[in-house]
Amino acid sequence: MSSVLAPRPPARKSFRETQFEVREEAILDATNRLLAIKGYEPMSMDDIAAEVGVAKGSLYKHFESKDALVSAVMVRLLQRTRLALAELATLATARERLEGLLRWTLQERLAGAVPHLPSTSQALRDSLLGHRLYVDELLQLSDDVSALIRDAKREGSLNADLDDEFILYTFYARSCDPTLDFLRQGGSIPDARIVDQMVAACFNGIGAAAPAASQEARA
């Protein structure tokens, strides 16, 4: 008989632990929705408690402050974004993956799953820059996107005359472009077409290609 013991199965979580985790996810989801609607400064812990349907004191069992809670929301967003990018690895080209990530981000915004980004609040920026995990996740995402930009340039599908950093920040700017919100509020263009046109404008521009005769004349 073998003396090697079989590995023990992982310990099952207690009902209380499971309930704690479920409530924490509900708190993060509620905070995410309120950030998307109200923004950082106007949102209070009272607002979050009311949205979740718990006493405000219950929030502090999970997160020590509003800053800690919002940081957790933003870390989760970055992790979800990196996961979405990993799932685009099956696409053939680097440019297709970049376009796919922008499309995913815009669709998430339309679904209310993306809060107002740090660029809209100095206080939020300052808080997040002091949060190690957030900074680590942001740097990793930037590295991943920058690598795709370099690959797309080598493919010849992005303008090689533009600096990598310029393209990276342009990509981020399009991800939080208020054009999406204005067009959706207008209601004259379907959501799917808004996304299609924003992705196309980001990667192809809005200028029409010059007619062949005009190109020959300039040559």
C-alpha cells in the first residue's frame, strides 16, 4: 500500500464567508454604477449603502474608506480589461486586437460597466496613484497595449511616423471619449453603429481618401 497521502480537497467556504464575498461584489458593482452616473466627488458612502441596501457601517467591514472602495473598483476594471485583451489573442493581427479592445471598452461603457475614469477627477487621480495594486495593474495594461502598438507598426497597420506614446494615449482618450455619451443621448444613431464609427474613426481617421486623379496630380 502506498504511503503517499492523497491531497486534501480544498476546504469548503462557510456560509458566512460566501455571504461576505457576495456582499462585497454587490458593493463593488453598486459603486461602479454610481461612479458611472455621479462621478467620484458627488458620490458618498451613504449613496453606496443605499444602492446596495445595507447599513453604511456594513461597508466599512469590507473597505476602510471611500478611497479604498473606489480603488478596488478601478483595480477590478483594469483586471477585467486585461482579461478581455487576453481573450482577443485569437485574432490574427495586432491591429485587430487593438480594435477589439477599444470596441470592448466602448461596449462596456454603453452597458454602464465602466465608471468615470480618473482623468475626470484630480482627487481620484491622487488617491489611485497612491494605491500600489492599481498602479501595478495600470502599468501592466499599458505595457500590453504598447506591445500591440509596436507589433501593429511592424505589420504596417499603424502609422510608423507617430510615436508609440502618442498612439497609446490616443487609444486611452478614445476609450473615454464623451462623444459616445453625447451620441447615445441624442438617440439618432444606434449603439452598435456608434461603436463601429468610433473604432473606425480612431484607426482610419475621418478624412476621405483623396481621389486617384488628385493623388497623381500632387505627385
